Amino acid sequence: MREIVATGSCQHIESVPEDVKRLFRTAMEIDYETHIRMQAVFQSHTDLAVSKTINMRNDATIEDVDQAYKLAAQLGCTGITIYRDGSKPTQVLEVERSAELADTQELTLDGVSSLPRQRPNMMSGSTERLRTGHGNMYVTINFDEVGKPFEVFTNLGKAGGCDSAQLEAISRLASLALRSGVQTQEVIEQLTSITCCPAWDGGTLIRSAPDAVALALKRHLSEHHTEEIHESSLEAQYALFSANPSPPDNGYKRSCPECGGGSLAYQEGCVTCLTCAWNQCSG
């Protein structure tokens, strides 16, 4: 019984008598042509369409499917349903052998999974707060069983609308990449240094919300946070804010992360809110 559970068949077990083997054939051990002829027998006495699954082995070809439909039409079947074993990540009936085969099929030529890993019901992780030009941002990173980043969730304080929607999209795509086997460092490199509304957070310049996600991932790659980048000079900040020429009034048309309604302007070496006096340098 253990062998049957593992392989889904008794045909290869020598201790099973031949008459038992003939009787206990599985749907996979009956060729698709016999399946269709079996359906046709019932169809000949039925006005409505007969519902039957035509099971095909995992190695069934496109030509096999084509011939199956043509045979069903010739025999007068009014409907046909074909299922090839292992064609989906999960299926109703599955044995160890077919499960291993499905895992193999999910590998591409370079050995990277083409389908994201399934998420367990429970995962552990950590949440970090980072200060961005859009307000306080909370980045949650969950880890897999070997301690590698598995998924990313983000929450942008009191902000909403476009900022939150775009950040959710970034989090989903980063999680999809991590679950699909993409190295964490590759995700970090794609998000690092994207610039929009920079802000200082404890001596670290966070250039944008995507940059904050990259920073959180980078910190979790090293226990001692040795890969943090600190930019503390006013020259670096001035170059950053002057990279995109501002309108004639030198005003930033973005909203203040503190009060949410004030206009930002570059004054005296720092970006300042004209409404509540918040500034980028001291917060």
C-alpha cells in the first residue's frame, strides 16, 4: 500500500496478481482513446452532453490532444474535457511521483523557478520604520525557512492615494521576484537610488519610497548593517535637490510630509515647508 501511495499504481509491483492488476488500472493507465470510446458508448444513449474527464499522461503531446478532439467528434461526443497530469501546480489527486515531476517542470533552463513559491499560512519577519519625504514608512519583511527574504509589505503612515498605490505595486513586484527565486541583491539594485522627495533618517539619506524598501532589504542582508550608505554633506544634498531644475520661483510643487498641505521650497541649503516651517535637514 505504501508503494501504491508513492507511485499511484500497482502495475509494477511483482507481488500483486495479474488479475488484480487488470482490474485495478488507474485513469492514467488507460489510454485516452479508450477513455473517449467509453464516453461515446454513454453518449449514444444520452440526449444531453456526457461529462467525463479524459485523463492524459504528463508526456501527452499537442498532437495527442488534437487527435483526441477529432476522435470525440467522429464518435458523436457532444463535449470533451481533457486533463493532462501535472499541468497545474496543484491538482485534486496527486502522488509523490507526479508532485516531483511538477517541481521539475517549474524549472527553466538556468535552474530558476518560473513560478513563485506558494506562501505558507504562517511566516515570521520584522518591521522597520523609515522616514521618507512622503512621511513615516513601515517596511515589513517576512523570511522563509532558511532566513532569506520571502515577501515585502509596506505602509506609508497617514499618506494615501497615488503614493500608497505605487508603493503597494512596488511591494507586490518585489515579493513576486523574491518568491520566484530572484536574488535579494538583484531586487535591491533595481530599487536603490531612485530619487523623489529625499529625506534624512538618522544620518541616512533616503531618496524615495522605493529606495527605503531597498535600504530595509539591504539591512536585513547583514546582521551588522555594514552596507548602509551615509551621506551627510550639504554638498551632496544640494546636488541631489538641484538635479532637476525647479520652476522660476524655486518652489517644489510637492506637499509637505509633515502637514500635508504646505508647499516645499529650497532655502538656505535645505528644503523647507513654507506653511509649517518643517525642513528636510532637521525635520
